[in-house]
Amino acid sequence: MTTNLYERALFRISGDRSLLAVYGTGVDQAVNDKVRRMATLITNQKLPGIDAAVPSYCTLSVHYNPLKIGFSELRDILWTLEKKLNQADIPEPLTIDIPVCYGEEFGPDIDFVAQHNGISVNEVIQIHTCSAYHIFAIGFAPGFCYLGGLDPRLHAPRLETPRVRVAAGSVGIAGAQTGVYPLASPGGWRLIGRTPLRLFAPERPHPILYQAGDKIRFRSVSSDEFHHISRIEIP
């Protein structure tokens, strides 16, 4: 189905300080590009009362101060900005290289993913590292990116019972998604490996290594290289 990028958004009230603009449904890179262009336009306007514009797959959450701007006024501003989509200069996507040590203690579920799809562990690694994944959104936890483009040969169900603790840097698969846990947390994804990179480090000038619209490419490394990078990454 062809997406009409100039079709007006649907607007919803989302709490008492947020407007949700809906530009489409599902996972569609063209729609996601429009969402990011709108976020850029809103941010560049620096309008009084608007605190933040947060893009997601196909929606844009605009946080505002209701004492300075009303919902209807904000909706009209967004409708006007939609006519200026071509004026939004979004950054060229970067491709971020993420080293991953697959299997063994770092990826306890890689055998399950292989068996579930009728392939070998080496094929899981080869397939997972052969593509660059588009970052549709960042959320859930600082630095957690929602990636598109996982090969159907790697799709796998979540764990029936989530783990109480998943180590930071763990790379997992859940359904049609793959991603990396930036911080230690509970989680139910099938773990296939771990990166030694600190994906979120609040002391850095740029705490997160990437932004929505960038791409991630996973690269297989040995356990020796994993530990070498870990020693460099930890302050």
C-alpha cells in the first residue's frame, strides 16, 4: 500500500500535557521519516509552551505546557507545519557498528533460536550480522532502540517466563524484533549474544551512541575481543 505522506495526521489527547499525532500504522520507514521530519520542524520552531517532540514508529508525542498553549492551538500549528515537510532537514543516517560475542554465556538462547528456525547456530550469527537495521525509535530505557528489518528466518517467541535480570549489552530477539538491552533489567527476549559497548553512558557529551533514523550493524567478535573492548569501555 502506498503511503500518502501529505495526508493530515490524526490527533489525540494523551494526558493533560501531551498531544499524540498519528501519521500511520505499523512499521513503515516512509511514515517514520515523516514523523522524524515533523519532530525536527517542531524542535526548530522553538515555540513557547512546547517542551519536547518525541518520535516513535508512526506517531509523534508533543509535550506542552497547557498554561501557555492549548490543545487546539497546538493541533493547528502541526497542521500548518505539515505543509513544510520539505523544509525539514533531517540528518543523514549514520551506521553504528556494534560488536557482539554470540552464544555461550553471552547468548544462552541462541541454540533455541537456531532450532526453532531449523538452522545452525553459525547461520543465526551470519544472518543476524548481514544486514543494517533501521532505528525507528528510542525508548523504554535510555538507549534502547527499536529496530526494523529482522530476517524472518530468525523470528522467535519471547520467553514464557521473563528473566529477573538481563545483563547490560545483551542482544536479543522477540518475535520479529531484535535489539540490545542498554542497561541491566528484567527481560523476556531470547538472548543470542552481548556487546561490550556501553550504549548509554550519562557522563559522555552524547550519552547515547545513535539516534532515531540511524542504522545499526552487528559484528561478530571473539570472547577475547569482547573482554578487550570491555576494558576500554569501562572508565
